[in-house]
Amino acid sequence: MRAGAEQLLAEPSRWTSARRKADGKPFSIVRGRTNTYYTTADAYTCRGFRERGICSHSLAATMREADEAARLNPSELPVATTFGSRFTR
């Protein structure tokens, strides 16, 4: 699975980034070996993800996000403005 993810990352032309019109949530369109899949940070349309909860597309998306975050200047990182109840006393 990692080899498949690395292969997807090695070919940037297989990725298209977009945002949903309804709420602006980002998603990617990934051209796989046999089909085209839609991905968000927590959901994927491929059969492997539906059956196993992980797939090469989800692993590649996670690796891609980590790589992009590593390149950000610390001042560009998102900052949490509210905290859930587990952080309050």
C-alpha cells in the first residue's frame, strides 16, 4: 500500500485540488490505476477504503498534507481559536 501511495505522490498530474461550492470544504480528485476517486481529509470513494478503512489514496493524501505542512512558515500555520471541553477546567 505504501508503494502505491508513493507512486501516486510521484505523479502530481494525477491530483487535482478543488473546493465544494456548498461550504468551501477542500477535496482532491485522484486518478487511480483503474478509476478516478474523490477524497477529503476523512473520506474516500474507492472500494479499498470502504472495505478496509485505509487505501493507497488515503495514505498518499495524508503524506501529501504532511509534506505541504512541513513546507509552511510557522506564521502560516492555522491556529485553533476555540477548544473543546477536554481542554477546559
